[in-house]
Amino acid sequence: MEFDLGYLLQQLPALRAGLLLTVEASGIAILLSLALGLLGASLRVLRVPVLSQAVAFYVEFIRNTPLLVQLFFVFFGLPVIGVTLSLFWSGVLALVLWAGAFQVENIRGGLLAVSPGLREAARALGLGRAQYLLLVGLPLAVRIGLPAMLNTGVSLIKNSAYLSAIGVQEFSGVAFDRIASDFRAFEMLAVLLVGYLAVVLSLSAGVRLLEHRLQAPFRR
Amino acid sequence: MSLILENLPLFFIGLKSTLLLAAVTLAAATLIGVFFGTLGSLKPRWLRALVALYVETFRDIPLIVTIFAIFFGAPFLGMPLEPFPAVALGLSLWGGANAAEIVRGGIASVASGQAEAATALGLRLWQIYLLVLWPQALRAVLPAYTGLLALIIQSTSLGALVGVTEFLKAGGLVIERSTVMLGINPAFEIYSFVLLVYFLLCSILTTLSRRLERRLASSGQRPVAARDALQL
């Protein structure tokens, strides 16, 4: 079987719609997972009783279970106990829960890297712990942890392909559907290869560039 | 709970398949990883570029796409693959890319004076690797490698999508069966159980990984950071 460019061009609109859905799901999930990460990392660093331990357990649990099973749990399991979400939002929720755990650790790592002198200075200026976190700690932690946070975001975009497993018609979902219905594997696999490599490589390169820029003040 | 107990034999079959898949993948990924990781530690630029191409390709393409591409693409090349070997191949190529990155980091972590001293003593290149670099790199890669095994075990769950009866698929079968035969939907209960088993299995490994990392760090050698070398 040979490569049929005409067929590929014909499928472009469907693939573009899939790519848009990938971007949409990933975009929402990245923002929500960052919010979850900020909240979780703050609870951990402020050592809020019970909640801090709960966040620590959540992080361990997510990191030690497969994303695919988490996705199945959200999509097939939660409706049984009355939490019914649409296909799209089930997928987004699973991605948020998954990436959120990594963002908690990224941001917590950033917070722990802020020099203790700043914390003492904030204390001396009369800032409370929550004020220190909001005004001093988190802004600096985000700067320190930004490359790691963005890398998790890139991983999330890549792993949004998992949503095709529950039938979300995102980029890879569309391509797999076409392979099954039209028996044309090469064209679709080539698109997936090029598509994901282009997105992931360009974003990772962007992250590296940003990392370099962010370190500029600390370079001699 | 009784549903889980009644279906323990099926879960056990699934778990065996999961562990077998993980073991095969670990072995193949190690071979690939040592080969490419070593190539990547050699001088020639083009060799490094070649290794980087392999590593980046399989780490940047979603693993689910790699596995589907192999399973659904193989028949088009005239050599259809059974689900198990297709998944094992996909996992090995991805695991091998991660392993290569770990091995390369491990070799780089050995002080450069070691290789120089070995050269000065007249050892050949293969002797330098076999007798000096690999043994020392082994210590540095252990923590990250243990972490990789946990990731591999998690990733074997993708086998469920193409028809390997591994642990996740076993759970799916139990749910299907009870829905058809008993008219109940135990998805919440069963998938909770499946999550829990993966959690127990993998957290043992990640805890071990962290302990190894700490111990190595206190002995003065810098371990390969699992965080940088592994990519989900």
C-alpha cells in the first residue's frame, strides 16, 4: 500500500477538528491543574493539618497509578456513585487530577528553593505565613519552578491522546478512527508522528529557551 | 468486596500477564538502553545525534499512539502481530528510550578521570566500558531504573486497549460479566480495587527508588535524577 496524499488532504478538516479538541482539552486541563498545584503546594508548605497529609497522599497515589486506570475510574466508575460527567469533561478531569499531582510537586519544589532569608525577612516585616506565601513565596516559586511546570504541561498535551481510549475525538482519536474505517494506516500514522513531534518538540524547545532566559540574572 | 474475592482467579491471571509484560519490557528496554546509552556517551557528534533522535522520538510520541501504530500498522506491512508482542514491542521501544537516557546519565556521572586513567593504563575502549564505566554507572542508575520499572508497570495497562488480558483488562472483564449476568454495575468498586493494586505495586518501587537515591547521595556519588531522565 502506498502513501496517498490526496486521501490525507481529504481528511485534513477532520484532523484539524481533532487537533482543536486536543488543544481545548489540554488548555483547560493545564490551567485547572496549575490551580490545583498552587492550592496543594500551599497546603503542604503551610503544613495545614490533615489537608497537608491528604495532599501528600493524593500526590503519591496519582504518581503510582496508571493514567489510563485513573481515566477509566473517572469515566466508568464515578457515574456509579452519581457523578456523571460528559465524555469531554471526564477526560479533562482525569488529566487535571493526573497533572495536578505533578504540579503540586513542581510548585512545592519551587517554594522549598526560595531562600530561607526571604521568609525571615517577611516575618521581620510583620507578614503572616499566608501573606508571605501569597506575596513573596509563590511568585518566586513559580519563577523557579516554571520550567518544570511547563514540562508537565507539555506531558499533559502529549498524554491527552489517552482520551481517545474512552472515545473522545481528539487528534489521535480521529486518526485511529480513520485507520479502522478506511484501512489507510500509513497516512494517519504519519500525521500523528509529525503532529505530536512538532507540538512536543517546539514546546520543549520553548521551555528550554525560557529556562535560559529566567536564569539570566543568576549567571555570571 | 465479595465480587472481588469471587473473581480473584481472573485478577490473578491479569496480574501475571501484567508482570510478565513488565518483565519482558524491562529486559528489552535494558538491552536497548545500554546499547543506545553507551553510543550516546561516545565522542562522535553524529552518533549522539542519532541516539537523541531515537530517544526524542519515542519519548515525545504518546505511548498509546506508538502501541496503536504497531498493533494496527503491522498488518499493513504484511506481518500482523498478536496483542502481547505488539504491546511488548511498543513498551520496549519507549522504555528503551527512557533507559538510554538513564544509562547515558549514569556513564556521564562517572568522574572523567576514571576513563582517562583507564586509557593511560592501555585499556581498549570496550575494556574501559566493561571494566570501569559500566560497573560504576550501575550504582548511579539504580534509583532511576527502579523508578522506570514502576513506570513500565503502569504503562502495561495500555495492553488492555488492544486485547491483552492484563490486570486492567481483567477488571474490565469482571465489570462486563457482572453487568450482563447479575445486572449490577460494579465499575466504581472494581476500578478502585485496580487502582489500589497498581498503587501498592508501584509505591513499593518508588519508595525503594527514593531510598536508593538517598543512600547513594550520602555515599558521595551523584545518582541519575529520575525526575530528569524519566518522562511520562
